[in-house]
Amino acid sequence: MNGEVGIRIKEKNIYVPTMVPILEVIQETRDIKTFRVQRPSSFFYHPGQFAEIFVPGKGEAPFSITSSPQEERFLEFSIKRIGVVTDALHRLNPGDSVGVRGPYGNGFPVSSLLHSSLLFIGGGIGLAPLRSLINYVLSPQERINFREIILLYGARTPQDLVFQWELKRWAEHRDLTLWVTVDQGDSSWSGIVGLVPEVLKKVVEVEPIGWKSIVCGPPIMIKFTIKALLEMGFQVKDIITTLEMRMKCGVGKCGRCNIGPYYVCKDGPVFSYQELQEMPEEY
Amino acid sequence: MYERALTELASKILGEVEGIIGYAPGSLPFHMRPFLCQREEDIACLSFNHFARPNLARYLLTLEMRKKRVAIVVKGCDARTVIVLLKEGQVKRENLYLIGAPCHGMVSVSKLEERFGVLSPPDFVWEADTFTWRGERFAIRDFLEDSCERCAYPNPPWYDALLGEELPKPPVLPGGRDYLGRIKALPLEKRWEFFAQEMEKCIRCYACRNSCPLCYCTECFVDQTRPSWLSQAATRNENLFFHLGRSLHMAGRCTECGACERACPLGIPIGLLPLYVEELIREHFAFEAGMNLDTPAPLLTYRENDPNEFIR
Amino acid sequence: MKGKFVTHEQVFTWMERERGLVVITERAQKKYHHLLPSHLITVKTAKELFFSPWEAVYRYTLQGKTWVIEEKVEHSSFPSFLVLLPCEAKAILEVTDVNFMTEDTPDLGYARRRRGVTLIIVGCERIEQTCFCSLVGCSPFWRHRESVFLFPWKGHFYLEDGEEKLSLSPFEDPQKAQAVETFFAETICTLPLPLPANFPEKLYAHFDDPLWQKMAWHCVNCGACTYLCPTCYCFDLSVDGKLRGLTLHTWDSCMFPKFTLHASSHNPRPTGKERVRQRVMHKFSYFPLRNKYYGCVGCGVCREICPVNWDIKEVVEGMVRQVER
């Protein structure tokens, strides 16, 4: 700075993560673990946003934040073991540290959900981003701003259900109606058996006016669930979903996660079905 | 060149084959491009000349082409590549129809530019082994691509049909133009200096790898992550590691077509490494890749009675 | 009248004097080696000065049981002037700067190197056969208010904005300056017309055009065009080293399958068709839809270096015919 006198503010490098300790690791299923890590100071986020998690020596990967923003102490991420970074994460224990940078993405459009009834539909690990919003809307401060709340959750087998402890809590919650289904039952399972879209049409009886549905899960499940919701009379703008893409920078610069002119990391990952319909099918 | 023979043959075989992989005039002068002829009206586009540089064998490996019976226009080096692909089980003989094109060598645009400055197509009249520029006659041999200068096989060793007559073996070139020989003649430190300098330029765009028909691994070792073999940083050492790795993987397979070298946007003489490896293979095993279907490839063949202990 | 004149001698002497601070692109050097000092530091592309082929973002080290992260900060005395062609300058000012220098989330490595570098644009006397800058809003005389503009004119250099930025003492010649302006305007009239209005929107509507398949056929999906493209800015973040190492910011290319490959092995752009379409769409539809400028400056480098003569101009012209049908 040409002779300027003043305090030099240290510029922030957006790619440098903050190292934080892992507080707790919960084995959810055979290949899914939930990691509770210390929340970095000045990390403020909305439900549906994600963070890049860095494992030194292994790399970085994006994960949606599954804890509610009202949790002040920690962040939670539910992670399926699938690649190099997740494999390394699964070997970590409480006390080990990981890098966190974010939050990134748009998050759920909470303000447009206000005063509506909410139908959450999750498949497999797709419950992770929903959980952040579910716990947010169930919180005493926020509950008053929403009407009826239903959650339909499905997984392949009873062993693949994530957040079993949370599901128990939600089942007893009087402000939430919970339906859990599995594609394939076993001797231990006395609940509903059936694919999410089919169960949806069978058990959820709502008049779609005043409802919003938030769908998250594997692509094939999303596809058929949206079809079922449309058959039930939901409007395209009232169906909200999240997309997954390979993401690196998190801020719409590195150029890989776009669908048409939209960057999933910046303009998404949450999109309404109306928005999705206007995008090319390249995801 | 060969236009008439090409059109006649193409009209005859199209239908019997689902497509003809050949060359068509490119969008720029002195450029030919790979062209897939599938309909009657495409036939007129097929052509061949001194600028038909790309090795078309690469296009046999696309998913779409693997399923079809296709004809392919091949120069000597390209035909050898197809033979290697056949030997390695990448393509099926019954799916192939080889249209051999006896080749006088490909002309290097940069060598033309060096001599004539900014090039204007009407200045040139091309013939088989000579051309005229503004009426003055020149020998094609003086403007060949490096890879073609060293070529000993102008004719495809195997073909179903040949466009024109087989050509005589080209004369051995005077020592001064043998650039591998020149590098080998340098003392060790100078050689290292040369490669270090060249490797510094590489940006790892993988044009060499992707242009090579024999670099067909579904996942190249440079892209592997478990383990990750090299850093994403295009530093001299990492670049050298990539090129050495590639050359070794090509050992006894490379047909010296020069596609890698011509593809390099930075003009790195990347062909030197596989070329040297092939020279060693010739020396130790008296073998040249892609000359016939029967001779086993020395480095891809396991024998219990191998004279070398390390392999047993 | 904005333009003034300086002698070749003045420019030459200035460059000689500032030698260590001046960098010239290879293309500008090739074009004007007869007017400029021959031994200036040259770079292959302008973008690589700011958007490095690779750089370390931070170092991570395991110390005892804790990981320590140290940010890498470059403190190099970097060149202050970059001599380049109009298309190369447009690529920096209207594409890579736009991507990397956003106010809320600047790419610090790029920004640090870019700040304080003055671009000296040398207009083109001659148009190469690979050039197509007039199609995409550029021209052989493209200028920018933040940059110096030079143009060789009858034994002198026509100069804009160089007085303060380069401390040159130009002389005025309004009549001659008028002649230069007229020459620019007349030449531009002879160049091919820009792409049709609203081409980005129209092209977007042709996402599913079957022509993409045909156009992608002979592309070998290497990264030569993207790496040497003056506007291509896609990058990767990766790690190098186990117990101590670097997180790297490196060039990456939409031509590579790995670019979009998910850990689950699903790939939204699985074949050459999708990747070629992405490259064209990004430059001619997505980028202009978001940032109003084309993501291509028509320099023609990719046409020149493509090993199989895959030609972006031809493809775009093909798509123009397709959208206007």
C-alpha cells in the first residue's frame, strides 16, 4: 500500500480450514458414522448448508451439516464410507482433529416455509440434511412458526436406518408424525415394509394446499417420490430437494459442480422442483 | 491423394461395415481431421494427404465403435497400432476392415513455417513425394514430422485393401537428423539437463496420453487415488515420473507413430522416451511391436522356462 | 482525443529500463519481436501469471498429536507490467478477474499476484487465420480503461492511458490520432459479425441438441485446449503428502472424466459428449448468462494446438445455424 499508514488487516484465505477436535463418533449403520466436532467460532449456518471437511494427508470433501444451527457447541456430520476421504474419516476417533471450512450453499429456504405444514421425506443417508431442519423447526422457539409436521423416512433394511436414537425421540415427539419404512424387512422388523414413494401414497393423507415437501435421498428415490408427490397434487414450487455434485472450492469458483449456469455449491444444494425442471438433466 | 481409390472402396464396403473411420479435410489449411463416414453422402468427404497426422486406431476404442464392424484408414504406423490392439484383445479381427494407405510421411507445419513464413495454401502444389511452393520444387522428406523422419514402415504390415501401390522402404536418414541418436551422444549430465528443461515445460494436459491409441487404461495411473502415485502439481519431477511411467508402460507396445509428440501443445519431444525404450526392446528381444499377429510380445508373455530368473 | 504518440525508441527504452518488472506473453512477443526488446521475460499464457498451474495454499504438519496448518503466503517481487494482446487482456479483465476477484470470496493467491499489475495491451496489426475475436465482443483493438493501449502506427506507437501509468512523455498529433481511430473503426467493419443477440439464452435452449454428439466425436478429451485457453479457470484442490504436506491449488480441466466423478463412481458427465458440451456451454452460455461477457475471447489458441483439429469456432458457428433454424 503506497505509503498508507494504518492497521493491516490479515486477509482471509477462503481455502484454509480451521482444525477442530472430534468430540464424539456414533456408529449409525455398518458404513455410516456421525461425527460430532467442535463448532469453530464464527461458524454461523442455516439448515441445509454444507461444509468442506479436511482430513490432513487425504483430502477434502463436502458434507451437509446434520446438526441444528441452534446447537452452539458442536457441528454434526453423518458420513457414509465411500471414498478416500470418508474412509480416512471413518478411522478417526474422538480427540482426533479434522479441518472444517464453510458454511457453504444456500440452505433450505426457511423463510418461505414459515406458516406452512411440512412433509419431510428422507431416504437412507438423505435424512442427514433434513435432520438439521427438522430439529430446527421442532425447537421451542421455532415450532410456533410452522403447522403440521410429518416425516417419512425409509432405508433399504432395518440395519440401514440412520439416527435410530433420534428416530426414537421423534416418534415420541407430539409435534411430529413419524413414518419409518424399509425396502426389505427382517425378523426384527415389525414396522412398515415398502419403497418410500409407495408408502407415501399409502400412509400420508394430506390435502397439499398449505404444505411443502422437502425430499432428500438417493437420486432414484427422489425421482419417484417427486412423481408421487405430483400425483398427490403438490405444486412443483412446493417440492424442495437437494442435489449432490463433486464440489471442491465451495464458493462457485473451481468450475465443476454446475448444472447449466447454476453452481450447486453456491446456488444450491437446495433447489425447488420448479427450479430443477428448468435445469438440464446433468446431475 | 488416393481420393478415387478411397471413394470406390468406401462405396463398395459401406453397408458391409457400419462406418469408415478415415480422414476429412479439417477446418484449417494443412490440417486433416478424423472423420466417421456412415452414410453414402459422407463418402465424398473422405480423403488422405500429407496432413493426415492423427493415429485413427484410437477411435476403435470408443464404446460406440467397439460394438460395430468398422473399416479404418491406416498408415504403416497406424496399422501396427491396430495389430497391437488386436493382440491385446482390445478389438476383434472380425469387426475390422483395414484400409491401408502407403504413406510418404506426414509434413510438419512448423517446419513449413520455418522455411516459408506465413503459409498460404494456394502457394503449394502437393505431389506424392515432392511439392512446389510458388513454382519451386521441394522434397517432402525435408519437411517431415520428426516421427516420420525415422519411420521404416511406410506400408501397413497387414491390410484388407490397399490404396495404391506399396512403397519402397525409405532410405536410412543421415545421422544428423536422428535426434534420439543426438541425445544419446550427449554426456549424462547434458542429457539430464535436456530432459530437466523439457520436463519443466510440461503442463500435464495429457494430450500425449489421450492421443495415443495404446494408452487405453480405463483409469490411468496418474488418476488413481488409492494410492495416489503422483502429485497434481506439474513440477519437473512429477512430470518426468508421468512420462517415464508412460514410456515403461508402452515398452514393447509402442509403434512409434509419434501421435504423442505431435499432440504436445508445448512442443516437448516426448516421443524420445518411448522411442528409446523401443530401441532397447529391439536390441534385447529383436522385437518390434505390431509387425504381425503371431510373434508374442516379449514383455506381455510369461514363460516358465524364461532364461531370466527374476521373472520366474 | 484520447490517443497520443510515442516513438519505438521510447517504448523500447522504457521496456529495457523496467526489464525486471515487465513480462510479455509469448504471442505478443511473437507478433512484435521486431519492435520490442527481444529478451523480456516471456510467459506462455497471461493467465498463468496470476492463476498458477499449481500453488500451495497451506502446509499441514503432524506435530506430536496435533495437526498444524500454516498458510503459504508468497512474498515475491512480482512483475508490475504485463504486455499482451487484446484478447489475452480481455480474458484477464472480463473472465479470470471476474471469477477470482469477487469481493465476498476472493481467491487470495490470484488476487495477491494480480493486484498492482498494469496490463499493456498491444493491438493487432495482423489477424491470424485462427482468430475469431470479433464474434465474441473482442477486437484487434480492444481497450480497457484500466489498461495501457499501444498500437504500432507509421513508425510510432499510438498510445492511450500510458502517460501516467508508464510515465512516458508522448506527443500529441490530433490529426494522426484521428486517422488511427478511423482505421480501427474501418477495420472492425470488415471483421465477421458478432454472435447473434441472446445467443447464450438460445444456446442454453439447445442443451439436448443431437448435434453435440456429432461434434464431440473426434475430440480426444485431453486438456490441451483448456490449459492453454486464456480464459479457462477451473481448478482443483488436492493434497500432496501424508504426515506433512501441502494442499495444492492446481489447474484442472472439464475435459477429464475425473473432474466431475463422484466418490460413489456416478459421473454426471460420463462421456466426451457431455464434457465437450460443458466446455462450449460454459464459455458461450453459462458464463455470459451469469457475468454478461462471453467466456471466450476468440484468440484461436485452442484451434491452433488441437491434436485432432477440433475447432470451437466451427462448433459455435454450427450451433448458431442450429439455434437460428
